[in-house]
Amino acid sequence: MTQQTPAKKPYAFTGYEKFLLAVLAFLQFTIVLDFMIISPLGAMVMPALSISPQQFGLVVSSYAFSAGASGFLAAGFADRFDRKRILLFFYVGFILGTLVCGLAQDFPILLAGRVVTGIFGGVIGSVVMAITTDLFPMEMRGRVMGIIQTAFAASQVLGIPMGLYLSTWWDWHAPFIMIVTIGSLVGVVIAWRMRPVDKHLALKQEHSPFAHLLATLTEPKHLLAFCTVALLATGGYMLMPFGSAYTVNNLKIDMAHLPTIYLVSGIATIFIGPLVGRASDRFGKFMVFAFGTSLSIIMVLYYTNLGPTPLAEVIVINVLLFIGIFSRIIPSQALMSAIPDVTKRGAFNAISSSLQQVSGGVAAVIAGGLVVQGADGQLENFPRLGYVVVCASLITLFFMYRIHRRIPEKPVAI
């Protein structure tokens, strides 16, 4: 009598899928860390390279602008290659750009390094999204997105403190060398163990990259998703740049306590991400998104109208804000992953990534125009900023409801 191999349980991860998720999450960790680490290093970089705050601001923003441009330009080619190969190509470019930053001794070289890093790093997130959409069914994508999004929290909790410690012990180049070292190991593992992701190549596509880009941009079902993506970036990019200044000047929290707030919030989000992902698969993506939007609106209205506040309350508020944010990002990504056809997933995600960067930059500019710093250091008109975020959240909820109606989903038991 022959012994049969046990079948995979429905909606359970196989060993290879667990490996792949771990590698992709770790890859995202290096990308997010590289993007976030430059801002805390400003106090060291500016005197070391004798550059002005305006020049350092250009160094910070150059990543976002180059990432936005490259995501759009790469969209036409995103579905014409094996996704594993295109992932490795852009990841190698990202590592080389980071290495230039780690070796930079003057402003032009550092700026060039950030531009190169943004050009390559800005596309990687969209390739990861396309890979996960290709390899995981809709019923599992909430958990998948939850695990991958946890990389953001891990970079905040583990990466940034470690990078700052290395900068203090050695110099500001150290975090970039650390990212290059870790990233190179991740790249080797991807090249060695990851299987090709190329089934989309067997399907018919447009005859040229430009035609493919144009077809993806003008697809009617994509337009609503692109508008939703642009609005989703509004909330975070409007509040985040002023978070520390608002906490210190308006909430009257000592600057020495800022690391505690970020540390606790980051640790909480490491657990929040996977839980939100599981809830999205179990109760439905739109239901969790609606919960996240409701919680975000309540907390934004409360947070932006606060005066002097105890530290413990500020920590609780930040954790609740992150719960609301993650409860919007994770289910929205999982739900919108079902919109593009197999042959347009790479282009769709590349354009979405580009839109996130550009709309985030526009939102930050609008926020800068709304908020004014008074003579006593307090940020004025901050409640008005909260009302703008709430309006954007309500419009996004309506858009997501329309997307949800077009993509029926059946919640599953995990």
C-alpha cells in the first residue's frame, strides 16, 4: 500500500512560502531602513560635510523624487521579465547606491548616492507586491501584507537605534555600510533559493513597453485604484513630518522622551501588522479598512487638538494611531492586489508606488503651508491639518467601498 503525501491545509503557508515571506520581509526591512535612516543622521552629516540645512533637505528629498520617477518609468518593463530577475537587478542597484552613500566624502557624491538609491529602491516595493500577488491567493494576502508591512516597524525599533549607535561609535557612514552588508547577504539568498516567478510571460502582452504603460494607465478599473493610492498617502505624509515638533512644543513632552515614544510604538506595530493581516483574511479586507478609517479619524481629531499631555497618554495615542494606519494600509493593499490582470501586475504596482511618492511629497508641501510655528515654538493651525486628513480619509473610504463592490471576497476561517 502506497503512502500518500499529506495535502496542504487550505490557506496554510508551505515551508517555501514561509521562507519566501521571511526573505521578502527582510528585503523590505533594508529598503525602509535606508529611506528612514538619513533624517536622524542630519546632526552628524551636516557638520561633517559642511553642508547647509537646505542642502541636507535636498539629500533627503532626492530619494523620494528619484523613486517616484523611476517607478513610473519602469512600469512599461515591469511585466516583461521574470520577476525574480527584475527584483535582483534593482536590488543590486539599490545596494550599489547605498555603498556610494557609505563612502561619500562630500555633498555631490552623497546626493548622487541618494539619487541612485532612490532610482533602484523605489521600484523594489512594487516588484515585491507583484510577486506576492502572483504567488499567494486572495484568501491569504491579508496575512502576507501584514508580515511584509511589519518591516516598517522593525526598521524603526531595531534598525534606526542600531544605525545611530554605529554612527556614534564610528561615524555617520556606518549605517550605510551595515545596510550594504546585510543587503548583500539577502541578495545572495534570493539568487540562490528563490524560484523564478515567470508564469505571466506565457500570456499575451502589448507589443512595446510604452504601449504596456499606456494600457495600464488608461485601464478604467485601474483609475479608481490610482486615485485611492494617492489619497491613502495623504494622512501619514501630512502628520509625520511634524510629529516630533508637535510632541515637544505643543504636547510639552521632553525631547529626551521621544525615543521612548517611537520605541514603544514600533514594538507595538510589530505585533499589530500580522494581527491586522489575519483579521483582514478572516473578517474581510473592506471591513477591517472601515474599522481602521474610523479609528484613524477619531484619533486624528483627538490628537491634533491636544494641549500639554502626560507621556503615558501620548504613547497610548501613538499606538492607537498606528493601529488605525496599519488597519488601512494592509487591507487596502490586499484588496487592490486583485485589481490588475496577471500581465499588468508589475506595471500597476510600479505606477502605484510612484503615485505614493509623488502624492506624499505634495501632501507634505500642503501641510507645510497650513502649519505655522509661533514665536513660542508651538505649531499653529494643527487642528486644520487634522480636518484635511479626515476629509481625505472619508473620500478614500468611499473609493475603497467601490473597489470592494467590484471585488467580492469571502472571509475565511484561519
